[in-house]
Amino acid sequence: MRTEEIREIVGKHARLPVDVAGLGATDDLYAAGLTSLTTVHLMLAIEDHFDVEFPDEMLSRQTFESLQSIAEAVAEIQE
């Protein structure tokens, strides 16, 4: 499932101070420690993994707020 792939990428690239395995799909990644800098690293890793490019209008805090919002954004780009 795409959300689990994203969870794995977040675990490797977001440098969160919490265990990603314990986060729910809709938990706020910024509240869990995601920063603007690590968001960039995360975005690049997701683009590489799914072979997509986030359009400018998706480069917002809302897009990267949760595992679910990232999964929905990737799905939208891939359509």
C-alpha cells in the first residue's frame, strides 16, 4: 500500500525524533518533528521513489502534513 511505502520513506529521510511506526496515517508530521528542511529531503526522496514531480501548487505544508496527505498527493500526480 502506498501509505506504507511513504511511512518507510519518512522513516529514512524525515529525521523525526519519534518512531514512524507509531504514527497514524493522519497524524501531523510537523507536530512529530518534521521541519521545512527535512520536508525538502522527504519530497525529493518521494519524487525519486515514485518517479513523480510535485507541481508548485502542491509544495505546501498541507501536502506533507501526514502520511495520508502525501499518499493522496502522489496518487493525484500519478493519475
